[in-house]
Amino acid sequence: MRVGPVVQLLAFGASVLAARVQVTWDVEYRDISRDGFSTWRAIGANGQVPIPPIYVTQGDVLELTAINHLDKPITLHAHGLFQRNSTFYDGVGMVTECGIPPGGQYTYMIETGEQHGLYFIHGHYGLEMSEGLRAPFIINEKEQSTEYDEDVLLTLEDWGQQPEAELIERLKQVPTTSLPNDYKTGLVNGINGNITQTVRFECNRRYRVRVLNIGLDQSFKVQIAGHTMHIIEADGVTTKPLRVDGLDLAPGQRYSVIVQALESDEFNYGLNVTMYADFLDPMAGLTPRYYPQVIEYRKGAPMRENAQQSDELLVWADDFTLEPQDEREMESADRVIELNKRNYLPGMGLPFYGLGNTSYASVQVPTLLSALTMGDLARDSLVYGPQSSVIVLNYMEHVELVVRNGMNRSHPMHVHSRVFQVVERGPWGDAKAMGKRVVPLQVARSSNPMRRDTVVLPEFGYLKLRFKADLPGAVSIVHCHTEHLAQGMAVVLVEAPRVLQQNARVPQALLDNCRALGFPIAGNGAGNQGYDLTGLPPAVVL
């Protein structure tokens, strides 16, 4: 990977120096075996699969140039980064840009600002992420707020046997409860989890273990035998230390934990990783799958494992026990937006999903460019096209999203450009009739509810999520962070578009890429004026 940090004086105060970290990804296909069984075409960068992590320091600007050597468009999204005043670098295909055409390139200017912690960068055009276009992104604090001696990175991902086009074709089939013959393999730090890896510990040292799930649709649980874990970060939000027995990560979620090494090197200990499909009942040998790793104090030392216990008896990370270190009162709710997860299964066609009356789908003009060019009409969601699922927000209004799910699958809901306050979780629908657990009602403390960017919407349950619309000009998508995005489970928030029109300076390269791909760069969702949406395919009504 070509990385060339250059220290420049940036706009963070006259006496503060920050680096502009320059990284180039030559995005290309590679034939590779990642599971140890089969070889197929994956997507990598600079000849490498998996793509190595990127490290910067709080306040730095990552200047990430993507050169597209594929035969289809790509984009790159910095998962969890706020992109304040730079929504055109958020990297969502046909929302904030048209995409990078084959043979083209685009440079994403990712300002870290005051953010620090664990993030990742991934493709956000179709399902390219599932083919390997993803990598951890770590922002180290300028001044370490928690004492520890060493960092350990644990990257978890699922790996299937299907390129993006084949996966989308599979999604067009009516879903069943059976697993495909090529059911996914869990990867730990880019390697088949069945190949045991060792994490070296030295006695009496403190370790910050950063754990992230960058997979498509599988969840992971992590436990360390004989040691305690104290969570200090969730999704880039520093938390008050919370002791847990294990971590449960849906796709898109991240944690940092402090682990105190033991005083003796008499034993080595199990680092237990479990991958499971929470939308399926357990099936022996398929889900869950177990990937034992090793915390090694001394080579050849005997192993110690945890005694077998039911998950219900263990303490797991939970949004209603975590507290941010930076305390904030619960936001009020001036406006309540109800989002009901819905399905449409047209016989033998594509199953559509949505968070309202229509299923989200790409339009002809990126939503950002419509917001920029439609004048006063940009404040009316109708001009973006019904399939854009746009919700227009007023500047500084206090918003509550009520997201309901009456189906027997949970969904990791991810918001771009900000974090949610997790206010309430409870039951919705008839779980008992389906033989499912009834979600208990939980209400956050009013003084300091947890904030994060990826929250699990439980099966037969609902969430209440609050935030203040303090990002004028932001165009940000809220979506299920699984393959359900490709099936329409998303809405797009357009925030104070008139402010965007006054202040935004869209990079010329973004417009050039739109032209190269044959997309208009102005107008409503169809590229027309006013409310004329001629040319858009009919929206799927749910």
C-alpha cells in the first residue's frame, strides 16, 4: 500500500499540526483462496487481499485515492466517520456520488476531526464489500485517555463463495430457511478461523483489543478464557469502562476492550470466536460455527478454557448498560418519524424490503446533486423520486426514529454522518406465535443514553433512536447493514438542503465521474425539472 503522510498546518488551531495521510488503492480483482478450500475472484487493493488496515491519528486527514481497475463502478465509504461539511466524500453510490467508473479514480478527503477509535472503509456500490473491498480504519487518540501497553486488532468477517453478481441473483429467489451448500466461512484477521492463530500476551501488561465485524450478514461472539474484558469504546464512542464476559457483534459494529494480562505464564488461554446466523435456528456443523484461537503466554504451555455456560448466564455488551464517557442528556423529540420494516414477495421474483411504503432503489441523479440543484423544491421529498425514500429534515430539529420490525430476523441499522442515542427497545409483533423470544422492554437512562452508529433492531421488536439535526447540508443514508440494503431496506435523510446549496463545493472529479457513467448531474431524481419524474421506473410499493 502506498502511504505518504505529510505534516501540514490544518484548520484545527494555529499551533496544532496534523498530518495529511495519503493512501492510494489500486482496486483490482485477485483470484485467491481465503477459506483454504476454494479459489475465486475477490476484490483487493494494490495486489493484496485482505486489504491491510489504515492507521491515522486524531485530527489527521486521510486522503484516500481509489483507482478503479474493475469492470464495474465502485465507491468507498468510511464507516462511522461524520464527514461534517463534506457529505460528497461519504461514498454511497447514487446517494452522494455516481461512483467511480471503470478506469476512473476519485480522492476521498476524510477528516477525522475530534473522532478517534475503530472504524472501517468499504465499498458502498452494490455488494462489492462482500467480495473483499473492505479494510479496518483505526484513528489513534492524540493523547491516550486510557492507559494500556499494546494494541491488538481482531478483524472478523464472513466469506462466501459467490461474487457480487451471483449473490444478487441468489437474492432474487424466494427466501427459504435452508442454508446454501456454500455456507460462509468465518475469517479471523483475514484467515479461515479454523486455522488457529495465536495472540501473544506478556505477563502484567495491559492490552487494548479492538474487535470489529466487517462482514455482510453473519454475527460474531468473542470471549477470552480466564480474563476479564472492560469495554472502553463502542462504534467510535468512548464509554465508561464496563466489565463483560463477551462481545456480540452484528455486521458493522465495533468494540475496544481493555484486557489485563495475568501474572503467570503457566497456561495459555482460549480466545473463542463464534460466527452465527441469527436469522436461522442452530444447525449442527453450519450455524453456529466455532473458531478457537489462542492467547499465548508461553509456547507449549497447557491450555485453559472457560467452563461451558449458557449465554444467558453471561454478561454481554448491551446498549442499555453502556454509557458514553462524554455525558449528554437525552435529546427531546420535536419530530417523530415512524419506520416500519416491510416486505414484498412477488411470487418468484426479487424479495423487496423497505422502511416505509416504498422500497429504496437508486435513482438517475444522486440525491446529493438533486438537493444541490433543485432550489426551494429540494425541501420537498417528492422531487427526489418515491424510490429514493428521502426524508427532509429541518436544521436543528430534534428527531426520534421509531423503527419497527415484525419479522423473525434482526437487522443491524447503521446511520451515516452521526451517531444515534439509543432510547428504547421493546417488543413488536407476535413473537410467541412464531415460537420466538419476546423482546423485553428497556428504556435508557435520561441522563446519558448510549450513542453509536450501528444498532441492532431485534426480531419482533422496535427501537427508538434520537438525534439532533445539526449537520446542515448532510445527505446521509440509514440502512440495514446486510444484503438487505441491496433489497431496499433504507431511507435517506436530507438535512437543510438550502444550507447545502449555499455552502457546498462539489469536487469536479465527482461530476466528471457522473458524466463518464452517463448520469445527469442536476435536476430531480429523474434528471428533469420540477416534479416531472418521467424516466424513473415505477417504485415498488410495499
